[in-house]
Amino acid sequence: MPAKLPRSFYSRSTLDVASDLLGKVLVRRLRRRNLAGTIVETEAYVGPHDLACHASKGHTPRTAVMFGEPGHAYIYMIYGFYFCLNVVTEPVGYPAAVLIRAVEPLENVELMRRFRNNPKREIDIGSGPGKLCKAMSIDKTLNGEDLLGATIWIEDRKLDPGAIRTSPRVGVDYAGEYKDKPWRFYIEGNPHVSRVRFK
């Protein structure tokens, strides 16, 4: 059985974690089955000084998970409908996280497709943060979940992700000097990467 990423993987620099997550496998255990997808796109949110990071607003009930132990899930809702999955990084007390932006479906793909209301193309199953959460039945009930547990985790399957590229993050034009930081990481040429700007 492939090894789960250890706590030490997440306790490092957020930028390193964001890059190194590419090619790793996100797994959601649901009804005795594993829904799995290879991570192909991430974004780093690097602490309280990063104006695009939720922690820039301080320690709140919403952001409390980010201030805690690395290797836990930080999940929130956007647009009143979609959930986003982040992994908490850095040592305890430094609020930072990596957003999982896209996955390439890998296991129980047809069930993931049904959760996504049966898109015709496989590339539409997990090619965005809200899409992948819906496809893998990830919602706010998993906020704070330990990624070393038995419900949701990330495995190191020694997959070669291919060439890694960077660009500015998506939808952070409000973040002042931080809006153009090249803190989005993606696998070049992978069709499951979300269809957003490339630089």
C-alpha cells in the first residue's frame, strides 16, 4: 500500500509543499471505497503577510485550523456553493496553506463522475478546486481533518509529474503586491489543469 505523506512533509515551506504536491495522489475514503486523483495544480498561501491568504485577516474561527498543526485539511466554501480543499503547512502558529486546485481522476472515476453530475469529458471531473471537492465528496464536515488519518489523505506513489510551471494565482487581484506572486504551480501540458491564465 502506498505510504501517506508524513507530518514532516507538510511542516516545511509552503512554496516547497505546493510544488512537491504535484504528482502526489489525493485519496478520499468513502463507503469502503477510495476516490483518488493525482494532484496536477496547486496554489500557495504564505502566512499573515500574504494579502491573498485568509490569515491576513488574523486568527478567526474560520482560520483557526491554519494556525494549528500542519497536515490538516482547511476547507471553506466559495460562492455559496463550492468547497475548496487546502492543506495546512509550516510549523504550528504560522498560518499558511496550499490550495489543491485540480486533480486527474485515478480511482473509482465513474463514481467521481456521478458526483460531478456526469460531465461528458473526464477532464471536467476535477479540473478546478470546486469541481474536485464535489467529485470526491469533500465538504466542510472535513474541515480540520487530519491528513494522516483514515478519511482523507495524500499518498506518495512516486509518479513522475512531468515539467512543473508557475504563474500568478487565480482571482487574487485584490492582494496588492501579492497578486502577481508566481505561487500557482501546475504540471505543464496536463489536460486536467484548470482553464485559467498561464504565464
